[in-house]
Amino acid sequence: MSSTIRIAIDAMGGDYGPESALPGAKLALKAHQGLDICFLIFGDEKKINPYLEKYPDLKKISIVYHTDKMVLNGEKPSAALRASKGTSMRLAIEAVAQGKADAVVSSGNTGALMAMAKIVLKTVPGIHRPAIASIFPAKDSDTYMLDLGANVLVDAENLVQFAVMGSAFAIAHSKVTRPRVGLLNVGTEDSKGPDHVRGAAAILSRVSFPGEYIGFVEGNDITNGSVDVVVSDGYAGNIALKAAEGVGKLTSHYFKKYFAKDIFSIFGALFCFFAIKRLKNKVDPRLYNGGVFLGLNGICVKSHGGCDPLAFSTAMKLAISMAQNDYVKNIGKDINALMSQETFLSEETL
Amino acid sequence: MSSTIRIAIDAMGGDYGPESALPGAKLALKAHQGLDICFLIFGDEKKINPYLEKYPDLKKISIVYHTDKMVLNGEKPSAALRASKGTSMRLAIEAVAQGKADAVVSSGNTGALMAMAKIVLKTVPGIHRPAIASIFPAKDSDTYMLDLGANVLVDAENLVQFAVMGSAFAIAHSKVTRPRVGLLNVGTEDSKGPDHVRGAAAILSRVSFPGEYIGFVEGNDITNGSVDVVVSDGYAGNIALKAAEGVGKLTSHYFKKYFAKDIFSIFGALFCFFAIKRLKNKVDPRLYNGGVFLGLNGICVKSHGGCDPLAFSTAMKLAISMAQNDYVKNIGKDINALMSQETFLSEETL
């Protein structure tokens, strides 16, 4: 890794393409003044260059790699993968694989991005399946959660690996040295939940790994600060993530609606400006945008498809923060240490 | 059904027992002034009577049925069921089965309540499994969602029945005449999600039922007003419910924290009093407390175990509203109409 942080940007992904990615990159750059950063921007130069003309600071540290080809949002991952050669998404991932960039950010088609990242970056030896992890706001802390949708169906062993990968993510990204790890379930009693979750509990309660297994956790624990890493299959994890996002958006909808309703509220809101700003900063889902693909030989951050510039800048910041860490190597080491523990396979079945 | 609305209350359930149930019943009564209501209160009279002395209006319309026995919160449903005779929970459910009450409300052990309600009230003929449904706040409307935890593992046919039961609930409880029904999934494309969800989609897109099947919905759709009934297995449904509750609680935590931080905010908040109140009323999970067991011969409402009086009163209000409806009979009729459709079984497998 050179001392310059180099981020590859797929500028054509998501609902808004360059319209969100370029102003987003500018915001991320502004937030990292003083850091030696370089952006490698992949996509249609006709659409990208007008933004660079508008933002000279961004232009100064960016290199544009032109391509007309892009992955469509609705495309099936398998079809997108077959036709991926030369697309902005694929070229951006390849930049990481070739060592030209430290991380890639895309708000494109999640399935296609994961399929391409797996093929191009390849899985860390020992890891069976990569997972998507993200950061949730919690009471006085953050919660790291995975998988958020890469793997709908998983087995107990996959969940155990996710627990290790999530612990490494939390250690790399926060001040926590031994994260509390919980398995997402419908109750905390041992008898609760589907087989793969109970199977993972049986393993995690016996093996040692960089986190501390604290048992089953429920949906409300994601945000109450009682757990650092929440482990789930991609089915429940994705639904929980989006349900939480939905409540965040609903709150902000009602916030705007009610605070603009009468003159007293508008006047009062002026006095509460900083309180409202602090609250918005805590519950605004755009400030928690960005899913990190864990378990690959390279950093790949998926931004929400419907992201605006602010949300895209959050995903960019996550990529920049991850690029300054060597957490990927640690995951491989931790996984191999875990898998070599004698108890692992023998305890896999309940 | 007599013209008096008669609600059986298990006063000993949940974390707070009579401490939350009795003041909660009082709040519910106050909200229904003018309605002919009677409460049948089951539990320890030594703990119940002091509240009735304190609230003469409540005392006037209540009958206390004393029992020393109660179901413990941590008890396994099977053990609770075996030892259930004479407990406040069982007696309250039996009051509905015997026609002495129109609905029962309990904040006790969910598993035990469901097991007991199934045994005592029995499933509506044609329905394979009862489900827990609840109401979520959404943009300018409410969303009806099920199952929220009664059935961790379900098949496609169970989900289809939940769609019918949820539609009946929405029709009975709201002004919607033909609710939009969606299957909760990790994406909206046909190829997404686990087998039972895709199997249910294949059936629902071909049969006719009182709702309108609109396809897969995602977690954020629960609160964005784009769907009236969200159908899920109890695993993802419970996790989504609690994740959403968690975000609601986190928001209210930060609300208090930031608005009390400086004198400007406190002063401003006074002016925003009504706006804040309206906002709180929309996102306070206590105002959306109460899961209805659908598919049984009788109305059973489960209140959150950790509910305070306000939250318990919400569950009471839901029971009172349901008791004024003959939705249960409709569910049986709708299910039988659905199951007799020729296409049903032949389309069950993908």
C-alpha cells in the first residue's frame, strides 16, 4: 500500500450515477482535508467531467478512466457478470485487484457487485462465503452487523465465520478491543430460533476467537448498545437493516411535517437548531450508508442504490477508513485460527 | 356477543404485572368514555385491589377473579402449558372460550400465551397455523404485519394463509377495503429470497382473496405507506418488528438527550411543544403495542412484556376495537374460499 489513500469509484452505479457519486466524492474529500488521497473515477467522462470542472479541488486529486459500459440496476447478477468486461463497476474492482487502488466504492446493483468482487478479488483463503457488513447507530456506541444480504441461506459454520469477520471489522474500525458478539434471533432462550442459528450458538459458545460470544440477541439489541457485533443470515439481516432504515426515514418525514406545521413550532425550531441537527446526525440513515464486503482480498464498499451525495460521501468515508487498516489480513488469520480449533467441526451439529 | 364490550385481562403478565396492567386498563377506559365496557381482571387480588381503590371509575366496571397462580416470564411454553390450570393467563383465555369475555389481553410469556390460546380457543377450521399480527406506523397510513414470531419455520401455504388473515385484519381495523398485500423479502426481483417466500408468491399471484397481491416488499416498505399488509415468516417478521422498535427507542433516547442539552433548545422545545408531541405520538412504540393472534376462535391480544401503563392501554384499545368486529368469522370464510380454489394446491410448488 502506498502512503496515498487511493479509492476507486464506480461513478455510474445506483439510481443517480455521477449526480450522486461526484458531489459525494467532493464531500468525502472535504471531510479528509490534509489526508493524502487520490480518487480513480470509472465511468462516462462526458457525465463525469462537468462535475470536475465545477469542483477544482476534486479534479486535482482525481483520475478519470472513461468507459461507456455500465451495469444496469435491474440486471440479474449472473447476466451482469457475463457482460461485465469493461463496465465501470468491473474496472473499479479490477483497480483494487491490480493494486492500483486500496478500496472500491459503488452504489450499483448489489448482487452484481458481490458476484464481480468475488470473481475479481477472490475470497480470503479459509473463508467459505463473503458477507456484507455495515455500521448501525446505537446508544452511545455503534453496532457492527453482518450479513446484510449477500447470503440468504447459510449454515451454522457460515454464521461462525461471520462472527469472526464481524469481530475483525469492529476491532479495525472502532476502539473496542474485544467486541461482544451476538447471534440475531427471535428470543434469547437456547431453544429459540432456526437450526442454523442454534447450531452457530453451540459452536461459538465453545471456540475462542477475537470477539466475546454473548448469546442470542433480538432486533432491538441492534440499536441499544448491548452488543458490538450482530451476526445473522442475509435474509433476516437484510430485512432488519431495511426495516430500521424505514423507521429512520419515517421519523425524519414526520419531523419535517410537524415542525413546519405552525408558526410556534417554526419559531421554536430555530432555537432548537443545534438540538435538531444533533438528532438528525444520529438517526439520519444517510450518515450510516455503506456496506463493506468482508472476506475478500480487497476492500469493496457498497453504497445504497438510492443514495444522495451525502449518503455516498458516508460510503466513501468508510472506504477511506478501511483503506487505512490492514483488517483484511487479520480476518484470514483469525478464520484460520478458528477453523484449526479441534472443537470446531465436532461441535457443529447440535 | 352481548352489547357490553367485555375484556378479560391477565393482570399478572409481563415484567410489571398489575403495576402496568391496572393503570393501563384505566387509561384504556378513559379513552373509551361512553362505550359500554366491562373488564374481567384475573390475578392476585391483594395486588389488584389497591389499584381499584385508587381508580373508582375502573373499579365500577371491573370484576376481579382471584388466583395465586401465574405463568412465569422465563418458563418454557411446554412447561407453562402443563402447569397452566388455574393461572391468571389461562383463566383469562378460558373466559373468552366460555363466552364470558369478547377478548383477552396479556403481557405474559408469548410462547405460553400462544400455546394456551391454541389449546383453549382452538384454530379456526381451515387455518393451519395461527399467526401474530400487529400494526406499524407508516407514512400517512398504518401497515398490518404478520407473522411476528409465532411460527419461525413456515411453508409457502402458511404464508398464503397469513396473507388472507392479514387482509381480514386490515379490512376489519381500517378503512381500506382491498388491502395491498406484499411478501417480505430481501429484494423485489422474482428470483430473490428463500423457497417458502418464492413459493407463496407463485400462489398469491394466481389465486383471488380479499387483498390485492402486489409482489415482494422490503423492510423499508413496512413504514413507507406503499403496502397495507406485510406477510412474513415469524423469524424475519419478529426480527424486523424488534429492529424497528429499537430505532424508535433510540430516536426517543436522542430526542431527550439533545433537546435537554442547552438552554436554547429547552426554550425552543417549549415553543415546539405540540410539534414534539405529535412527533412522539407517531414514533412512540408504546402507541403501537399489541399483537393480535389471528386464526383462533376468539380474540387474544399480546402486549409487550416490558410494557408500561401507556403501552398496555394501547393493547387494551386494540382488543376493544377488535371485540367490536366480527373479523374472526370472516377469516374462516376467506380461508375456506381460498383453499377451495382449484389452482391452490397445484401451484404450491414452484
